[in-house]
Amino acid sequence: MPFYAFENKIPVVHKEAFIHPDAVLIGDVEVDAGCYVGAGAVLRGDIGSVRIGSGSNVQENCVFHTFPGSSVILHPNAHVGHGAILHGCEVGSYVLVGMGAILADGVKISPECMIGAGSFVPFESEIPSGSVVVGSPATVVKKLGPDQLEQIKKLR
């Protein structure tokens, strides 16, 4: 697997995580148990850190990166759709970030949210728990329904 040390920091992956052989992990990256990281995903902990909580999934062709000294944090059971870009942000548990979405630096997504495919969540945005967010710039359009939340909780 393409794991690369950077400035004496080496990616750490739990033995019960799945990392596709075509994913790339660089530097200060930690992936917990039960995670999935798909083909083409790039987790760059070269100038900041990347933390992937247990049970989370990072689908194909996602890019995670930061400004110096900041982090990308996925709390347990967070799900990031194909081709999304996360830069220096924090994503709560049971959040679904849709395909191709972009989360800018300083964004904080509270638990149990859905970020629509192709949405751009601007710098320093804070999204309250239970929100459905869409658009560019992204805005809260409604509360997440119980059926939607159950679907997110079934994701792996």
C-alpha cells in the first residue's frame, strides 16, 4: 500500500481498517478500526494531521489536506462520498458528505447531517446538528428526517 513517511511521521492504520492499494496516505494520518478508504483517495498529513474515526468511510478519489498545523477530523461513522475534498475541517458522527462536495478550512459539521453532492461549504462555517445542507455556497435547507438518519446509520 502507498504509505509515505513525511518529516518522521508515518501513517498509522488499524489492522481492521481497509485501505485500497491505490489510495495514498502521507505523513500524520491515523485510520481507526472498521474504516474504508477507497481507490484513488489521498489523505495528506504532510503539513497537518488527518484523523479518521472508527467505522467511517472515505470513498474513491477523495482528497483530505490542511493548512500548516490544522487537521481534517472525521468522527466515528462519518461518510464521505466519491471525489469530495475536505481541507482543514471537522465532520461529526453520522454525517454524510455527498459526492464532489467541498468543505473549506475551519468548517465544523455537527453530528447527524447531510451535505448535498456538489455543495461548497465556505470557510469557518458551522453546521448545526440534524441539518441538510446544499448549494454553493451551501446553506441549511431543512432538518434531516428520521428516515434519512436511519439510512446514514446503515452506511458502511
